[in-house]
Amino acid sequence: TEIWSTDTIRTRATAAPLAERLNLDVQLYSFSDLDGFAARLLEQSGETVLVVGHSNTTPYLVKTLGGDGGTPIVEKSEYDRLYVFYPQTQKTDLRRYGAPSLVE
């Protein structure tokens, strides 16, 4: 129902194809207020929301929502991590998408 991204070229480019397919605007959030952003997301219980972020902020956002941020992301070689978080159960599924990354 919503797509969120930080205001960087890379994250906006990641969000753009799905936004176009679903005819949704990509809304921007600031990684400097992840606690406030997490509270806003939790208010949207029952909605499906895509958040595109960064290796050094997304695990923290998942934890702030009540999920499992997983192991640290290998920034130089890991580009395929996808968190699926279910707020009602606070369950986190860590998935991979696209071509597999070479994780060292």
C-alpha cells in the first residue's frame, strides 16, 4: 500500500520499478529519525509497506519495529537482503532476492 525510501539515488532506483508497477509514489523518510519512522509504520497495522534503506540503518529499523535485524550486513558484497516483518507476531523472515550476493 506504500513504498518508502531514503532520498538517495540508489534507494530510489531500487524502489522505482515496484512503485511504477503498483502506480504508487515513493515516499521519502529520513534515516536520522528511525525511531519516529518506526512508530509511524507500526500505526499502519495490517498494511503492506515496502521500505528501502541502507545496510547500516535497515537492521536497526527492523529491531526498532520489534523484529530481528539479523547478522551484520557485509557492505562490500551483500546486496540481496530482504526483511519481511510481521508486526502482529513480531516475526521476521530474512529472505534473498535477485542474483545471490557473494557474502564473505
